[in-house]
Amino acid sequence: MLGTKQLYIRLRKQIFDALDPAAIANITRSQLASQIENAIDMLIDNENASVSSVVRKEFVSSLTDELIGLGPLQRLMDDESITDIMVNGPDSVYIERNGLMETAPISFIDEAQLLAIAKRIAGRVGRRVDEASPTCDARLEDGSRVNIVIPPIAIDGTSISIRKFKKQSIDLGKLCEFGAMSPEMAQLLMVASRCRLNILISGGTGSGKTTMLNALSQFISEKERIITIEDAAELKMQQPHVVRLETRTAGIENTGLINQRDLVINSLRMRPDRIIVGECRGPEAFEMLQAMNTGHDGSMSTLHANTPRDAMARVESMVMMANNNLPLEAIRRTIVSAVDLVIQISRLHDGSRKVMSITEVIGLEGNNVVMEEIFRFQPNYQQAEDNKIRGNFVTAGLMQRSVLVEKAKFFGLEDKLMSAFRAGEASQ
């Protein structure tokens, strides 16, 4: 008597051998499922196997997902509570739910099935993954971001990492409800976005940088022309006048590469009011700073760093990638004249995401970048019964030479800005 898994593998092979790929492309999912159901019933009867209706439905669903979906990954993609999917090989799949990692209740039949699904994912978005090009970074049809690495680069089997696309954008109000920041911080950030401050959002992988960037972008005027530049498009602008640009990898003949630096340079010729770079990670930082310094106030970007001061050092390093002949003092002067605000976000060990700091870049004193922390998260280190991290968002107020105050006056938002600090100080 065959076990359930062995029976499924056997039925799968028989159905796949008999399938016409061209016919599948011309029918709907429900039609395909109906045909597979009939085939499975017939094959099970031929096997004289005792299989419940629940298991038969699982067979139909699994085969349908594999033929026109993402195979075993499809049920994870359909689960809206899952934010990340990480495949480390046929028998090693993990998910992130509510900020915490857990083992996924799925597996692949073998490496061949996993590799076939990886190639299908890449092929659907016009990318390829094979021995000549064993890595792939792409965007799925629903906006989810996917990274694929196949053997021999991935030693233990094909690796797939999917950052799922959220159907509903999260605004600053939702972030306050989640405890990521205080209402006073949200009001400050609203004013900063409306007043066209140049903002960097700093944090680790999965900390919520893109979510914050989307939330800030909601306060950009509809009269402004926005150009977004990304490796894989994730930003969701609400404004009507948006041009979205996405990088392109090199083709088979190693030609046609368009990187972020190329797009930033090109965007300056497109008459932008604001330039938003999804993530600065290389030489494009130099052009981004130049744009911020030459009339494109209100530009925003994200980067990977652990603290606001680390973010400044990271920008220095990225500028040096573009032009290593510039003296360090000139680079720092360019940075402090371009960047107004650094928002530091972290994912804490309890799975929560917090805005750890909102810091203003004041200027240079000698060779040192002067930064002033406006708000910060001050954790309470007493152990809570539910192991959740708690604390308070505190403020030291604004400095008199703050560019935020000056711009708030110019845009008529000074009262809204100062009310955030009065409320913040009252709550401490």
C-alpha cells in the first residue's frame, strides 16, 4: 500500500507526462482544477487506493498550484498574515509572521521541483536563472520582491527569499496604533514631509524602511512631480503625477544593464520636484546628494545602517564609490547640506518594529557632523510577562537653528510642529 506522499508523487508524474503545456495556457484555473480532479479520480481508481475526499482535494490544489501558481509556496503567498517567505532548500522553508520567524508547514518533493518553480518565477518577470546566471532579483506580478540563488552558488539547494507586497498601504496613524511611534512623532514627520525636508530612513533588513517611506510620501502635494527609482518597485505613491523607474539587469550577452546611478542621473533631466530612491546602496548616493543640493528639496531614500551616525558614515562610503578623489571634508559638507533628517527604525527581538530615533543633521563643526536627536525610543528594561518590549518615546525639543523650524514657518506649519513638542513634553 502506497503512502500518501508516494501516491501523490506517482500520480503527479503520470499527470505531468500526459499534459500538453500549450493547452494549460489557454484555460482558466477552475477549468484546469476540474480536469485534474477527473484525472486524479480515474488514476486513484486504477490504483485501487483508498483516498479520502479531503486528500483528493489537496492533491488537486497542489497540482493546480504547481502548474499555474508557485507550487507549495502558493498557499504561503495567499496567507496575508505572512510577510516573508524563506526557502533554504526542498525541506527547509521558513516564514515570518508578526515579526517572528517560524517553520513553514510545507516542503518540496525534491530539488528538481524547487528549481523548476524558481525558474518559473524568474521567467514570469522576464528574468532568467541558470548556471550562467545563478542569482536573480526580481518583482512578482503582485509587487512582491523575490531573490533567487541556485546551485552551485547555493550549496544546500535552491534558495528563494520573498518579501511579500502589502495590498494595503500603512500610514503614520497605523504605525502609531502598532506602537511603532508616538502621535507626536507622526505629526513631526508629517510636517517634515510637507515642508520638503530631505529625509533618509535608516534601519536593518525587514525593519520597515519601505513602509515608512510609503507613509511619508502620502503627505507630498499632488501638484508635485515625483520620480521614484528602485531595484524592484515596491513604493506605492498616492499622487497622480508619478514616474516610476526600475533598474534592469544585463541580458544574455551582458549588455543592457541599467543601474540605479544611471536612473538617478537620467531623472535629473525629467524635471522632477522630488526624487525618491527606494534604497541607496552604492554610487547613486553621490547623484542623490547632488539632486538634494540643487533644488529637489523633499527627496527621500532608505539605507541599511544601525544608527543615524552610522547612516552618515555609510553615505560617505557610498559617495566614495562614485568619486574617490573627493576629500572627506568636501563629502561631509555635501552630506550635511543635503540631508535634513534621519529616521532610524529597528526590528526588536520581540518582533515589533519601532522608530528608535528621529535625528536632525545640523551641520559641521571642524570635521565632525553635528546631529541633534529630536525624538527617541527609551525602552523599559523590566521584563514584561508577555515578553513584549515596552518603553516611552521622549523628546529633547528642537534646537533654535533647526532647519525644520525655518521650513515650517515658510510653509505655515509652525503651529502644528510646535504642538507636537508641547504634547510630547507633557506626556513624559
